Amino acid sequence: MTVKTVSTTPFSDQKPGTSGLRKKTPVFMRPHYLENFVQSIFDAIGGARGKTFVLGGDGRYFNDRAAQVILRMAAANGASRVIVGQGAILSTPAASHLIRLRKTDGGIIMSASHNPGGPEEDFGVKFNTPNGGPAPESVTEAIFEATKTLSEYRIFEAQDVDLSVVGRTALGDMQIEVVDPVADYAALMESLFDFPAIRAMFSDGFTMRFDAMCAVTGPYASEILENRLGAAKGTVVNGTPLPDFGGMHPDPNPTWAKALMDEMFSAEAPDFGAASDGDGDRNMVVGRGIYVSPSDSLAVLAANAHLAPGYKAGLKGVARSMPTSAAADRVAEALGIEEFETPTGWKFFGNLLDAGRATICGEESFGTGSDHVREKDGLWAVLLWLNILAVRKESVREILEAHWQQFGRNYYSRHDFEAIETARADAMMEELRGKLAGLTGAAFNGHLKVAEADDFAYTDPVDGSVSRKQGVRILFQDGSRIVMRLSGTGTEGATLRLYLERYAPGPEGLDLDPQEALAPIIAAAHEIAGIERHTGRREPDVIT
Ligand code: G6P
Ligand code: ZN
């Protein structure tokens, strides 16, 4: 085995997005493409020499090949140890946990999250720092800078490492530890939640469906829900991870998890339904005949978290991304704890969690999590819901309706317009930004008056760093709100995300259909931004 130094030239498109570098798989498979990016990660963090890393991914196409390349490069760059999930598999939250548990120097996660996988679909690589969280912008910027000037990378010439069996092996001087991807994570969940109470609920006949969408959470959900908590066999569906996710689009929302939605709204609906995404950090929660929006889910979890053993001391604070509805703010206010509004992207929660200022965080993009790891965590959210259901002995509907009675309801929806030509999407946002100053006081649909319009900027309360241009906000006098931003995770053209919100204090008017409740705001958004004029689209591709 010898270290080979390979000459290379930079790729100009290796700027990490909202969550690492995501590209079409054939792009990642181009000669030197993956290698350049991995070498840039090592270079940007001051080299790999003597360091310990965690490595794993969501099992999508190219996961196994990429893992071998990364291992050979880690060895050639002098890493002392890599802890790898068996079969190169680790869900994102499980990887975050391992990075922390084993006090490593960080980890490399191979995933394009909720994007489809396969030879013609998406692949991704991201670096997580020693706190277990996605690299902050300072680090991703340094990685990007390194990609621009890279002239060589180092790689071992060696046979593939056998990752199919748990145990220890080596590559040159580098130790490799292949670990069960589920065990440590399952133990962490068991330490946070009241497993006996949940087990008793299942043995009393509580029924559930968990759709793993042929992605990484299958083995985690089967072990935890069926084996440890006694849910009926077959509770977990699509539980075998496949390289192409069985052709599914593993994004747990009402559009892509349609089979689950149909079942939950049918006469045979189980008591509780949930789904998770490609790499296991997102979740969708559905009750019998009732969909729980991610923003409401965050609020309900924050209001009830103390019912779970891991959170019985109460929460230190709650954080949400700016486009997420303000439902959680009302809970924080009632609990007398701090509430934070951050830009989109889980990495912005990292400092708040590390500083002990927030315990629970959530995003409208189907992400919820806590300070137990530094990523959002799909199964964690599902288990916290189960814990709450087991203690309160009420249905999802009863819990949601009681929540709205107490706090009022933030009607909420997100409309996505996908694969828009990038230049047209940019032009639309540009024009909108130019209009903002003049919008204050303008009225739409007769009664909707703009109180304030801006482009969201965030100053991190812990390190003082400032992030600008994080999304256009149009706030109306009645508390309604429009937010618009372009997605940072797509790989094809641009995706416009239009976030819509209206607050109803109750006690009347809490049971409208969200699309109807939001109709005047939707109309105003189209009028203000000229979405159809710019994109040729009137109807969104995805509604959440
Ligand atoms: C990833 C990040 C999330 C973020 C989401 C937004 O899932 O981990 O923290 O909310 O992307 O994606 P977008 O496509 O809206 O930029
Ligand atoms: Zn994900």
C-alpha cells in the first residue's frame, strides 16, 4: 500500500449549499470530483493528521464506492482512526451522535438528504464539526476556498475495506472501526424517552404506521419501534434501504409520502402515522384524519416535552427558522423561556444548542430536534410524539385542537415552485427586493395592509456573526405574513419557496382548511412578486 499524490485541477462548482455539497450523482462520479472535495475538506480543517472521524451515509447509489474513496484519502492524509457505520450506513442524526459520543474531530456524511437517489439522481457530501453539527459558514467557506486552488490530493492505493462486518481493521496506519449503525443511537433514544409507557400503549392496542420510504431509517425504526417498543410487525413499511430508494422521492411531506397520507385519511387509519427522509433527519407526523404541520409539531413538542424523562427539567429555550410559523413563539412566551428566530438551515441552531440557550429547535421543512445531537432528528420527533401520546392518553387530533384553543392557531402553508430557470428566479427575487422599501402601507385584497417588508438578516447572539439576505419577509398589520426565498438544496434550476401564515386567536375559526384560510395571502403574494409573470407558473408543484 502506498500513498499516491494525484495532480488535479479545481472544479468551479464545489460551493457547499444549505447542507453540504449536493450534485447529480454522475457529477460526483466524474474523475477527481469527489476526491477534490474531500481533500478540500481536510485542507480547510487544518489537515487530517492524527484525527479521528466518523463516516457513514444514507445508503444511496454510490454511497459504498464513495466511502471506500474517503477511507483511502483519510488514510493517505494521516488520519488516525475512522469510525464507520456497518455497510457505510449511518443516518444523519446517528452520525451526529457518534461524532459527539466518541469525541471525534468531526465526520463526513454522504447524503443528499430528501433528494431522490440513483445513478441519475442526487448525491451529496457534508462535513460535520466535532460538536456533531453541520459545518458553520466559516468552515464551508474555507472548504469552498480550498476547492478553488486545489492542485493535488492524496489517496492510498489499496483494496476495498470490508465494511460488511462489525469489528476493527486497518488501512496502513489508520485504524478503522466498523460499528453497528443503530445500537448507540437506539440507546440514546431509550435514555430520553419513557419506553415502558410507550410499550404499554402499544400493548394496549395503539396502532401506527412508519414509512421509511426505502431509505436509511428502516433499520432504526424496525429496531426501536417494533423490537424495543413492541409495535406490531409491519408497523414499519418500506423498511429496507435501497440505493435508489425504490424509486421513491424520500421527502416526508403530504406530496411525496402520499401513500401514508392516504392511509391516515382512510377508514382503516391507524392511530398515528409518521415518515422520515433519505438520511433520517426529517419527519412528518400525521394523526388519524389530521395532518400536523411541522410548525405546529414544533409548538406541540415544545409545550409537552416535559412529559418525556429527558426533558422533565423543562426547556431552556426554543428556536425556529424564520420561515417557520410563530406557533412555537407563543409556547415559549407562555413557558417564560427564550425564543430565537434563525435563518433557514440547521447549522444556525448549533451555537444556541452549544451555549445551552435552546433545547428544542424546529423548521417548517419537516425538521425537529433537540440538544441531544446537533442535527435534526426524524425518529426523535416521532418518539417524543409517542411519549406525549402515551402520557396524555389523547389522540393526535385532541392534542392539536386543545393546543389551538390554548394558544390560537397559526394557519400555515408552503408553496414550492420547482425547477424554475435560475435566471428568471433570480430576476424575480431581485425585483422583489427592489420593491420592499415601498411596500409599507400598501393594501392588498382591500384589507391586507403591509406593516413592514425586509430581507431577513440574522446576528448570531452567541458569536455575533451576521448572515444577510436570508429571505424576503412581508409582514401585514393583522399579523399575517409572506416569506419568499430560493431553496439552497436543489440541484436543478431554482426552487421558489413561498411561505404563508395567518394567525387566528380563536376560540372561533380554528378549524378551517389552511389553503382556504390563507387564500387572501396567497393572492397577495402572487400580486406582489409577479410569480406568474416571472416564472410562467401559477400553481405550485408541492404544497406542505
Ligand atoms: C436542509 C437543511 C435544513 C433546511 C432545509 C431547507 O434540509 O438541513 O435545515 O431547513 O435544507 O432547504 P431549502 O431547500 O429550503 O434551502
Ligand atoms: Zn435529510
